[in-house]
Amino acid sequence: MKHCKPCGDNKKLCAFGKDKYTKDGLYHICRNCRGKEVSIRYKLNPERHKRRANEWNKANPGAGARRYKENPDKFKAKQRKRVDTLRRATPQRVDRSDHRRVINFLKGLAEKCTRIIKKQYCVDHIIPLDHKDVSGLNVPWDMQVISLVENSIKAKKFDGTYQNRFGEDRDGYT
């Protein structure tokens, strides 16, 4: 257990990110509070963050492509695992053309939300496909349009309900 000063809670060690510069090797505040802190800092000065990202991209041209070239088998294995998981999670009774049509509709809706709300949105499974306790299905009724920030908080978590919302009541994440 470790104490997080901003939220005042004692949390499990897995709730803290890694930090090689501290004695215990963990960041001094929990991931949720760190996310809020970074979000607020970005909102206060988005130009600074964009400028730094552009500088890094110029200093490291093709970094993503280089990682792929150095480890193509690793990337291909990850992609095969994802495709296999999707295939196993899609019941045979689901009409693939209807499924694809619904997914494309939801992707279009996510793009519209991104344009209108000026916040990145994506399509995600409500019940995770790859979870230790439950396995969702790759079906249209298990899909949702969700903000990218909320999706990264939710990750592969499952709260036991079909809503499966994480971060909904947190400031800056709704």
C-alpha cells in the first residue's frame, strides 16, 4: 500500500506508475491523479505540448517505423493475436456484413463527436474481449463510442455491469 497525497487514499502499488528516480521505483501520485494533472497541464498550455511533440518527432524521424523494422516479428505476432481474439469473440450467427456496417456507422459517429466536441473519440467494446474474469463478444451491441481518455482509463477493466464506465465521475474525464 502507498499513500497518494492529491486524492488522500492509500492504494495498492499497482495503482502507481513506474519512476526509476524514486527509492521505491514508483511515481509519487497514483495514475488517476497523474492523468488529471497531465490533462490540466495540457489544457493550460496545449501549444507547448504540440511544439514539444513536433520537436521530438523531428529529432526522431521514423521512430515508429524503426521499431517495427527492428522487431517485425513482435509487431506481427501482436497483430495476429488481436485478429485471433476478434475472430474467436465473434459468434458465427452474427452476419459479418451487418456487423461491419454497424462498426463503420459507430466509427463515423466517433469522428463526428471528435469534430464537434473537439475531443478524441473512438469505438470500443463495453465488455472487454480479453479479461481474466469475463470475455466479451465482438458483436454490435457490445460496442460504444467513448472518449479516448476514458477508454485509456477503462483499458481492460470490467466493473461487472453492462455500462462498464470508468472515470465517468472524475473531473476532466467525462
